[in-house]
Amino acid sequence: MRFLIFFLLIQPLFAQKPISLYSPNGDIYFELHSDSGSLFYSLRFQKQPIIERASLNLHFQDFDLDHNVRIGKFRHQPIHENYELVVGKNRLIQAEGRELQLELFTKSKPVRQINFIVRAYNDGVAFRYSFPKQKNWQEYTLLDEKSHFKLPGNPKVHALLLPSYTTSHEGHYTSTDLQGLEVNKLIDMPCLFQFSEQAYLAISEAALRDYAGMYLKKDADGNLSSALSPLPGQTAIKVKAKLPHQTPWRVLFIGSKINTILESNLLTHLNEPCAIVDVSWIKPGKATWTWWNGDVIKGVNFPVGQNFASHQYYIDWCLANQIEYHSIIEHGNRSWYYTEGEGFDPPPPGADVTRPLDSLEMDRLAAYSRSKGVGLRVWVHWKPLSEKLEEAFALYQKWNIKGLMVDFMDRDDQEMVNWVEKVLKTAAKYQLHVQFHGAYKPTGLHRTYPNEFTKEGALNLEGLKWSNTCDPEHNLMIPFTRLIAGATDYHAGGFRAVPREQFKANFIEPNVLGTRGHHLALYVVFESYLHLVSDYPQAYQDQPGFEFIQQVPTSWDETRILSGQVGDYIVSARRKGDQWYLGAMTDWSARELNLKLDFLSPGKKYLATLFSDAADADSNPNHLEKTTIELGAGSTIQLKLAKGGGEAIIFTPLK
């Protein structure tokens, strides 16, 4: 159920008189200033300055707003909205906030109207521009959006720095202070700023649609400003649009604790309601991912390859192990669909995503998977898919394909952003979910198109096939940075953990860094509506902890961040129905954490099944201990995490 109660206060704005907006609890204070025809804003949290007199400007091809703004009428209105997510970290959500809308008019002729909209919630602020339909202005070409973020002092920064706008958004995060950031270097979003132990700020964007993706840059004065991804083939033009139109929301998450930012639903608050009428076919879950393990199947009496027998084997294994989907990807460096050569990016000549290899016996494979109740998924390169989008999706539905990974976009300019939304719309028509790989961050669009299951946008465990880049230190940065934006694709499920000093990169049967408990906990800590089960079947056979992967859900009714310190450790609890799942992860430092189980329902007793690091996990990181105990709300539990360790717990209510 969705509703807004409007309470309008409309009045003219006198010259240079600030306009303010408070969050419902009064902790966040936004103020807009007009000075000599230019716009500035400031932001305080619990009376502490967070943004100081930062300028706002739009630079169009034929005019800009600097020294060119006359403010007209404005209005305040409360926001009261209840909505339900089909997939997400929470299911039933209540949004309480306040909104300010201002009319802006250019002083230059012809006069154009631009509306500036601000929303304040208890966990952050967001603003955007909208361009209403008008006689004097039908379309625009935007050269730059200059939204500035002038942060006081020298807060600590956790950010992914990038060399260019063409990027898979994969890299290690830089932790420094604001003064230490390189001038004019692209800063990916979300990025996190820590002013003190009582003030955190994260910056990202919501509802990125028909617009260019946004980054940040630090100028020579030490201030941050927005930077938009340019349209292909040039660098000047960022956006072309016909009116009416609007920008994405520029989102500032704010909290006295990091938990507030990690639990926030701001991004879905700022997106449109679900656009898909029938959502009964949208089923989050887990999927095989044979490419990660090197296409290994052991102990079988048929040739392993891109053939019916290999995929039949996997379908049977999925059915026996509560894995909802089996993925058809590649074998021997060749895609499952016809190409005239090897490799994946760029796609070889003749790549045709509607023409499966004959050896697959696709019609037979579709019938077999359907008879077993296991959905198929495929991997595709975005370029050949774009050439036959509708035709391909119609065939995929016929072949019992329930979803796909679309790969190698590596862009977030306006053209690519529009293509991504086109994929989601077309996929919904044919009841397909989508996992975007080689893709930019999520912006809350899974509220509108809940068939968007993940966007990668992170250096993840696939990197262990080549190097030791994805270790517990890196894994512990992701929840506090990239995951602020939402679900990622992290290639979870590796079951060959080795001690740090013994790690060797293997393309086939890759090893993982961190304990078995660390990698089980990742299924809870990392938001993903389609977690991968990336190792091969025999790697899981009779192995402790696999039962946790079999049981853990991938979409949730409620999420709580119980404890954490940026880049060091995190403890997350998520509920599905009446069961709670807990995941705790640490970096290369061993930790003992005492947790009070306040999230459990009062008056109920639970059977807790614990998957814990064994005492010798430093030398034998696959060694896991399983125990069960009875607990209730208010009980305290001690977690002993090894170096690079973790713990996973299932809380089941007792009758």
C-alpha cells in the first residue's frame, strides 16, 4: 500500500532568505541559500556541520544556472509511505520524511523553469532537479552537473578510485583522509566519510534512469564535486533529454553509527513503485557457477564439456541440494552459443546468443530441467545480446531459462543506462531475472524492476583465480562501501581455504583466503538476491558447512547490523519468516565478540545452529565446528573468530 499525505505551504521566497528542511526527528537540518543568483546549500547533523555552503549548478550547452537563478514559490510536505519489496534486505518498509520543492527560473531569456526537490529522512537527505514541460524549452543538452559537497575538516575517506569512466568498478578501496585524496581523480560511489565516532556520511545516487552515472572529484581547494560519465565518442556532452525530465537523486546517508547507513532503505524510498504487475515468477535463490571452479566434474563416466550429460548431472545435483538454478556459461574458452572463435571480450566474430551449440541439445535440456523443477540460466556478452534482445529472450523463455548474467558493459553513460533499463523491461516481459556483471552500482531500481537481482560493481572472489587480491581485508571493506548501494555479485562458495602463506592462484579449482566460517558468513553479510554456489559438486560432498549454504535464503524480511567497524569486522543478522540468520566476518585479525541477541522475538526460545571456526583454523582454515544450543531474546553469545575468520548461525524458533 502506497500513500502520501500532502500538506502544502506555498509562499514566495524573499531574496537571500534561507529555506530550511528538517528530518522528522530533527537531527538533520538542510538549508538552501540564494546569493547573487547562485544556489548554495548546507547540512548539519545533530548540530554538527556535514556540508558547508556548497554550490549547486547545471551547465547546459546554451546556458547555466550560475548567477542566473531567480527563486519562485516553494512548498513543504510530509512523506508517509508504506511499501513492500519483492526482493531486498527488508520486505515491508515504512518511509517517513519531509520534502521541499522550489521553483527556479533563469534570469536569462528565454526564461526556463527548473524545480529543485529535497527530501529529508532520519537517516539522510536527497536532492534532485526536475524539468517540467514548458513552451520555451522542449529539450536540453547538459555539459555538466556541478553538485558540490564541501565537507568541513578533514574526515576519513573510504573510496574506490578509478582511472576513467570506462570501468568494471573493480579495485581495492583507498582509506585516507580527505586531504590525502588525489586531486581530479575519479571517485566511485558509494563512498564513505567518517567525521568522528558519532558522525558518518556516505554519498551515492538513487533512481539512475535516462541520465549519466555520477562520480566525485576533489578540486584543488579540497572540495568534492559531481562528475558525469560522458556520452560515447566525445567528452563534452553528458546528457541529452526531452522535457519533462529529471535527474537522479543525489543521496547523502547520515548517521551517528555506521549501522544506520548500512541498514538504510533510502535508495528504495527514492525509486518508483514496482512496474511489473505479476511478480509471482520472480524467485530469488542460488545458482551454480561452473566457470569459477574451472568447469570441474569428478568421478563421472561421460566426457565433461558443453554437452547434455554434463548439464544433466548439474541439474540433478541442484535438485538434490536445494539449489534453485543451474548456469550454462562456457567450456574450453568458448561460450555456450555459437561464435567463430575463442574468448569472451570482445566477443568473437559471429557471436549469436540465439544459437546454442548443438552439443547442448537445448530443447532436450530445457525439457529435462523443467521436469526436475530446476531453472536454467545463461551467461551472455551484452553486445551480441543487444543485437537480438527480443528474439533471444523469447527463445530463453521457451528453453526454461529463468535468468541470465549480462557481462562486460563497463560503462554508465546515458546510452548504457538506458540500455540496462531496456533489458530489465524486456526481460520482465519474458519472465527473466537479470544479473549484471561488469556493471555499475545499483541505485535502488530493484524496487521498480525486482527482476534486477544483482549488479557486480566490485572486485570479488573471481579474482582469486589470478591473484590474492580478494582476501579478508578486501572482503571487509565491501559491506561498508559498495554494499551501501545494494546487491552485488561476489562469486561466493569457494570451499578450498588455504592458510595465507600457502595461497597459490589456480585458474582451475581455485583456492580461497579466509576460513570456511568466513565464506559461509558472506552469504548473510553480503546482500545478493542470487548468490552463486561457485565450487564444483565434489568440493561440497560430505563437507561441513555446506548444509548452511543449502538453507540460507537470498532475499530477506528484515535486516539488522549488530556490530561492526569499517574494514575490520561486521556482524549482520537477517530474518526470513520466523528464522534468523547471522553472519560474522573479520579481517586478518582474530577477534572475540560478545553479542546480545536483542533481535530475537521476546518470549521465544530458539535452537541456534552454529558453524564456527575451529581452534586450529589458522593452520587449517577449512576446519569448522558445528554446535547447537538453546537461546532466547536477551541472551548473550560469544563469537570467537580466527584470523580471516567468520561464523554463521541459524536461529530456528522452538515450538
